[in-house]
Amino acid sequence: MRLKPLPHPSTNHHRHHHRTPSSSRITNPSRPSPNPRSRETVQLVHYSATMPKEPEISLAEKTFVLEALKQNLRVDGRGIHSFREIELSFGDDYGFVDVRLGKTRVLARISAEIVKPRSDRPFEGTFTISTEMGPMASPSFEVGRPTDLDHTLSRLLEKSIRRSTALDLESLCIVTGQRVWSLRADLHFLSHDGNLIDTACIATITALAHFRLPVITVSGEDITIHPVTERVPVPLSLLHWPICVTFSFLGEDEDGEVVCVLDATAQEEALREGDMTVTVNKNGEVCQISKSGGVAVEAETLMKCARMAAEKVKGIDKLIATALRDDEVARNKGNLDWLKEGKSENER
């Protein structure tokens, strides 16, 4: 079976066009004109030199933080059940998302290529998640040396997104048993100030919802990939948006109950005695619950956390939907401006 990307039509505005590569790999299809909003360009740098580890928290800091939490107070002024501000921004290409949760920052990028399906899944495409942690995010991370957090994060994202069937893999089928789309989410951690799991999950789901596949045409053994300048790319089929909400357990309050903190900072994570991640969608459907040992927690507390997670996810889901809608409006406006510019030049 041959892949035939269509050539781009020649226009006077070639600087706006994104040419589809001659291979079957599609990386972040873009629109004809850039989003008019200003964007920040991020350069990923890998350090080979040995960097110092993060300093340990002093006894005075530990005592101060824990005593404050007993009184439902936090160093950054939040309530113990409050998220930091979530900021979402998009690149010019579809599927490129920059997520900030306080000082924690994660970039997500979706790419796609046409491959042969697995023999036991001839009707389904594939989806994989790749994480990259390095000294850029934190001195405690080293290039080429995965940490326990890296393994935990990969496992939780796998359970939360892939196993919850958030993405309809059958919709990625092109020709049964012969060709399917293979999607990949690459996560780059730029800054670590706690709660990487929730930030990475938000970034992955937002990037998937933002991504677009190029339109293809199948004729016999030929598959034609149409440039996004000719055919409007199509969104992925997402059945639901699973969102991770992580709770940290830090000692006991004045009533002897476990202090349950939402969206812990790196300082709070260094002091916690246990944690639990609940993945739920806006409909209140729990996709998975994971507790990584530590302090014992009563069943009543776990149920309380699950109900709280369901409420928090409603707001996060709405935030993602609003950001996606605003970005689409900006893109459409940019496309109209590009068409008007082209019409004016042609009339001259």
C-alpha cells in the first residue's frame, strides 16, 4: 500500500503553509495562518553536567508547614482543598499545549503516523504516552535515569487515559488489518513545584482534544494525505475527559484526623506521609483510584476525597473546554484575516 501526500497548491502566501511530509508521519498539523495571539517559544535544553540535588527541608520549615496545615492554612495562602491557578496556552500547531499549575509547567505534544495495526487488534489504532523528566524541571531529575516518580506518573497516565478508553481507538482505523493511525503524546516537564501527575494529565487530555488529524483518501492501495490547507483536519474521537486529582496526607489535625491536602507543592510533597490519585470525569465516573502506601486512611476519608475530586473536575473540564473554544475562535479569525490578505493582493 502506497502513501501519496498531495502537493501543496502554489500561492503567493507560501510562508503561511505547513507542508505535509512525504512520509506517513504527521506531526501537529497546523492551520494556514498563525494564531494572532502572542505565544512564548520554549527551547528544550538537555544538561549533561552533574547538578546539585534540591536542598532538604529544614526542621524549622517542616514544623512551620505542618503546624499551619493543622489549622487549615498553607504557606501560599490557599485553603487545603484548593487548586493553584491553571493556565492553558496553545502553539500554532494542533496538539501542542503548554499547561501551568502554579509554578509547575508541562508541555504536551501529539503526533501521528500511519502504521500497520496489531494482528490481534486489526480494527484499532494505537496510542502511547512518553514522558521526559530532566534537570530543566528539577535538579533532582537526571537525564537518562528514570525516577520512581517517572514510573509512577507513566503508570497513572496509562491507567487514567488509555485503559479508561478515553480515546476511541477504532476511530483511528483507516483500512482494517492494513493501515491505522498511531498517536503519540510526548510530555516535557519544564518546571516542578509539585503535583506533576495532575498537570501532566490535564496537558495530555487538552492536547488530545486540541489535536486534528489530516483528511485522507483511500483509493485501491493508495492512501492520499490531504494538506491542511486544502481540507479541514478532523478532531479525534474522545469519549470522555478523565482528569487526575491528587491528594496528599500530612500528619493529623487538632481533632486527630488525617490532614488531606489538594494540589500539594513540592515542599508539601516532601513532607507528606502518603498520597492518593483519583481519576474522574465530569459525569462523576471514577476511572481509577491509586494510593501509593504510606499513612493509613479511613474508608470514609477515601470516599470524601473521591466526592471532592468529582466536584473539582467539573471546574477543570469547563476550563479546558473554554480554552479550546477561545483558541478555535482565534484560529478562525486568523484564517479569515489570511484570506482577506490574499484577496487584497490578488486584486492589486
